[in-house]
Amino acid sequence: MSEIFKRTDMCGTLTSADIGRDVVLNGWIQKRRDLGSLIFCDMRDRTGIVQIVFDDKIPKELFEQANRLRSEFTAGVSGRVAERKSKNPEIPTGDIEIFVSDLVIYSEAETPPIYIKDGDNVDENLRLRYRYLDLRKHEMQESLAFRHKVTKFARDYFDSQGFLDVETPILIKPTPEGARDYLVPSRISKGCFYALPQSPQMYKQLLMVGGADRYFQIAKCFRDEDLRADRQPEFTQIDMEMSFVDVDDVIGIQEGFLKGLFKEVMGVDIRTPLRRMAYDEAMERFGSDKPDLRFGFELKKLNEKVADCGFRVFTDALAAGGDVRGICIKDGAGFSRKDIDKFQEKIRSFGAKGLVWMKLGADGISSSVNKFFDEDQLRDIAEVFSASEGDLILIVADRPSVVFDSLGFLRRHIAGMMGLLDDRQYELLWIVDFPLFEYNEEEERYTAKHHPFTSPKPEDVDRLESDPGSVKAQAYDIVMNGVELGGGSIRIHDRELQARMFKALNIPDDEAERKFGFLMEAFRYGTPPHGGIAYGLDRVVMLLSGKSSIREVIAFPKNQAAQCMVSNAPSAAGPEQLEELGLKLEKEQ
């Protein structure tokens, strides 16, 4: 077994101020260059790279040992820091090098299946298969360190505000939270199952009943849902709850956190209080409850302008209770017909059947509906957008939800194509006054916009049964650059109001008792008004660090098929394990 050299320094922390000092380093060999009487190696640890040098002044056996070094060998060296003759301005340690006086090789390495090099463009599945090698890259080490910095600040800040860090159970009762649960079979109670929590929602409410007053947790959560760049089957929340608070109290605490977080980890001052925008305004202007305010292209309603136009695409949509809305892309007339066809294809996924376009040129307006509208009618439409020469107008006519989703997507997609999404510009705002319910057209019933424990605004409670679509929630989301960072609400703390909420959601009494009975029972014994919020930690770290996927800020993420490429999970359970659990798999047909 090799002797372990007790290091005095990390590779990337040495500077010219250390010249003449004896140091001990441990790490990996990045690369080796043999010049005969001199062997140069780059040694790497999580802090960076430094050049180490073996010359012919050292003992012969040590020089021969250095000759064995290859890429990704792990080694320890002791030596003296010297000024580097051929400086390297590309690395922080480029002014110095270490002349080695002793060496230990801890382990050798085969040729790695991926390069240990930033920006190598290797296939992502291969990176995830060999994640333990991928993590050695400097950019991945920076991501882990950045995530640590964010979580450390969160813990310190909420501790300073009187929050208690409390763990809640991972094995819980299956309850509807908006996505499918991951179920865990019980060996002791055969035929029964735990669920992995989609959030600590009910437990943090129980903590408020229990008098914890201010709860905080870096919480693991699990949702069995379709994946994309900013979703994982297991993810992490910065989760919290507070007693005896209203919306302003919760937002006030969060703005202190966000201001401190940006200053601490980004060196950026954000101005507080942050802007607040009602949900209805966000949808009307931006087609999204996660509006990106870094650019314009706001939605405009054309219903009155086109009500009697005779163009059936518009008039049929209006007759069916739909909308006709559009966006104006400033200086967008340069987009080709082929580009516009691609825009149309993309919004089909939102249910849109077509896309009307208008281009304002020096010699008039060209459009996809020229044969239905004369020049004056087209100019009337263009005036709604204050459009001018060189602009492109895109219009969708359909159900309001389809129109909002389609145009909300297009404005941001096109802004990205035009280079208008500056990652160094941080536009934060609160979206408030959400609907308490949303109507599910397939099921022909109302469902909770957030979750069934969200409190309605007091002035709307009387309409809970008579006009549920008009009821607003005491809910709030924090949004940055078109992405939701977190969301929360004031909770229902009154047992009778919670029972009314279940009824409004068509949850039968026996089902409510079976799924939520323990929470309702707790409400019998004195419940404080309370509210909270949860941030998607992975998403926050991704956005602040400028990454495009949360997989870049998670040590061992799943791929888009929810598989762990390192361990090949999920995998089949053996017959003995299934028998212990009282389970039997059906054969596939």
C-alpha cells in the first residue's frame, strides 16, 4: 500500500507569492511531456492545474518512476515552487511550476473512455455513463462548488431569519400532488405501499401545527413524470414554511434571500422590492405565467378589429369563444417563409392549427391573408401593434389557452433566434393573484391550479361553490427570465374551508379522509395561519451558473429515460426480493 503524502496545498491555489516554498500536492496527472532530461506533467485537483517538473538532478530511481506517469494516474508529489520560465497565461497557476523532489504513485489508470477536458462535446449519454470521469472536468467541479455556495448561503440566511432546519419523511402516504408518485412496496404490510414525496407539503403544514413557527429544509423530492432539460425524477427543493404570516411577509423574507444570494454568489445587486404582476396581466401581455421581460413582443388582442372581417379562421374562432391575438417582432421582416413555416410547425404541439403572418415593407404590407384583407384593413391591424416598416406580425386564432401557449412560446423562441436573451440580464418579478382553480376540459371539472391546500383570497371565498373559475388564490411565483424559480402560497388553516375546497375539487368525503385524514385531524387542535414557498434548487443553480440543463449541476443525474447510466438503475428485482414483498410480476403479452 502506497504511503500517503499529506498535502499542504491544492493545485489551483498556488501563485507567484509561493515561489521558494516547499509544498506537497495530490491529484491526477492531466498530461505528460517527456523532453529527455526533463519531464513535465500537469497535475490536477478540483481547484485547478499546476505544472510539475522532474529534472535529472533528482535520484535516478525517482526519475524512472516519473517516466511511468500517464494521463489520469493519481499521484502525490513534494517539491519547491519556482518561477516558470515559459509562462502560461491561460491558467491561474501559469506563472509558477513545482520542481519535484519526491513522488508517490497511488494508482495507475487505463486510457479513459472520455476525455477529461472541458468542452469536449462528447455524447451526453457517454458522459453520464462515465460520470465519475466527467466530474473530474474543471467545469463540472465548478458546478458542484457553485451549487455548494448556493445551498450554504440558503442555510446561513434562513438560519439568520429564525428558521429551523427540520427533516421530513421520505417514505410517506400516497397522495395526489399533480404528478405520478413513485411507490415503494412494504415488506411488513404486504400489499401496501409508501410513496416518495413529491414535496414535503403536508408535513411542513403539520410542523406549523406543531409550533415549529419557521421551518426550512434542503428537501429531496420525487415525481414520476415525463422529463426534459429542466426536470429530473428526483430533484431538490429549498423548502420552507412560516406561521402567522400573509403574502407580504413571505415575499419580504424571500426578497432578502434573493438579494443576498445574487450579491453573494454572483456579485450582482438586484433592486428590491421586486415588481409584482397579476397572473391575468402576465397572460394578456406575455401569454405565460412565467413572462420573460428582457425584450418586448407583447401580445395584442385583435378580437374587435377582426370581428366582422369575413375571414373564417378568425370569425369561427371568435364564435367558439376563442381569441385572435398576435405579436409584433420588431425588425423581424427578414424572417423567410421557410422560417415562418417552421414557427407554425412548432406551435402545432400547443394545438394551434395555423399561423397568420404580416410583413411591413417599404412598398406595402405582404401577408398570408392578402386575398381576405385589403391594404387599409391590414394597416388597421398593424396599428394595434404600433408596427413600422421592417416588422413582422404573427397572429394565432383559437381557444384562449392555445393562443396564449403558442404566442408565449413564439415570442421567446424568436427572441432567442435574434440574440435578445442576455444571460447577464436578470429580470425578476413576482406573479400573484393566480386562479385558485383551472378547468380540465377532458375531465370536465375544476382542478387545483397549484395544490388543494392553497388558500383562496378572503374576498373570494363566498364564490367557491357558485363561481369557482373566478376565485383567486393567495399564491405567488418568483420568475426570472421566463423561468419559474419557485412558488408558494398561503395555506388553508381552517378545517371547514379545507373541506369545502375538497368538495369544489370533486374529492369525495371518503377519499379525502383516506388521503388527507391525518391533516384534517391535526386541524382540529388549533392551527396557525401559515404559508410558504419552495425553490427548485437545481433550476436556480442552473440559471445562475449559465447552464442549459439541470443535469449539468447535479452530480449523478438521470437521463431523459429516467435511467442512471452509471449503475443501470432501474433494474429488475430478483424473485426472492419480490416474494419477500408479496409481489408477482405479470408476464408481458
